[in-house]
Amino acid sequence: MKLKLVGAIGVFALLSQTFLLPALADETKLFPSLTGDQGQTPAVSTIGTPEIKTITTATSSTNITTSTSTLRPPQKIEQSVQRSIDITDTTAQPLVRVRIDQRLARKMAKDHWLEKAVAADPSLIDAITQYSSAAKILAKHPRIGTIAEADHYTCRNITRWKTASRNLARNPEVKEVIDCDPEGIYRAIKRDSKIGKLLVKQPDFNQIIVDNPELGKLLATHM
């Protein structure tokens, strides 16, 4: 009985050796770190890293040189500041008009083709009507209707003067002037009731009232 037990143990020991030895050999292949040879792995990592560093430094140096070579040379700060000051000085000059020549204003008011000049620059009417003597002449202009179309405030500029307002009311083209700016004639009638009497004498007075109903109401209050 003892012999059988010893034989069975021996057979079990042989079988265990046959199965365990190949497994250990496979583990040493798959996990070489278990064998204790760990000195080879740092050598591989240290050999590759210096080359990568040298390559990156070389590329970065080349990029820096190319970028600096393409940049424009720096400009002086004084030149840019001086240029901005010059630009602001040329564009910030205010327009100053000095009206001291009444004779010139009267001559322009007498111009037969004044409407052409006013079409190019409507501010001429404002300059002429600054003087009552020139405004009186302008109110009698034979083409005052065309002038009013170029500057719609012609009626308002002329009627600031009493005599000029009456001259405008006598002008046959007063209808065209009123159509462009009725407010001017309203103010003139409120200051001087004789303006309404002069307007009634116009041949197209009926059409003036039709085009400007408020004028009829204003005249009714002064009757």
C-alpha cells in the first residue's frame, strides 16, 4: 500500500514538472523584466531623445530666422505721430465766411442767370439775403421761382425783411416760391397784413389757396 502511494506521488511530481516548466518559459518571454535584465530599456530611450531635441531646436531656429527676415523694418514713432498730426490739421479747418461786402451781394442779386449759380451752390441765397438791400433786389428777380427750386428756404430768407416780403408778394412767380416754402409767407403775413392784400392781386391767387389751404385760413383771420 505504501509503495502504491509513493509511486503515485512520484508520478504527480513528474507531471507537474512537465506542465510548469513550459509555462515559466512563456512567462519569461512575455515579461522579460521578471528575469532581472532591466538595464537595456533606459539605453533605448536615452539614445532616441537627444536626436529629437536637436531636430526641434534646428527647426525652431530656422523658423525664427525666416520670420525675422520677412518682417518689415521698424518705423520711427516720431514719423507716425507727425503724419497723424498733419492729417488732422488739414481736415479740421473750420469754414469761416465774412460778410462785409453789400455791394457784391446786390450785384449777385441782379444777375439775370442767378439760378445757375444757385443750382451749383444753394448757400449763395443765404449769403445774399443777409442784407435787406440785396434781399429787396432778389425778391424782384424774374426767375425767382427757379431759384427757389434750387434753395427751398428762399421764401423764408427773403421774408425776414419787411420791404423784401412786399416785393416778393408783387412778383408774378410768388406761387412757385410759396410752394417750395409756405412757412416763409405765413410768417410774413403775421408780421405785415399788407402781404395778404398784395397776394390777392395775383392772377393765380385762387390756385395758391388751392395748393396751400392753410394760407386761406390764415388770411381769413386777418379780415
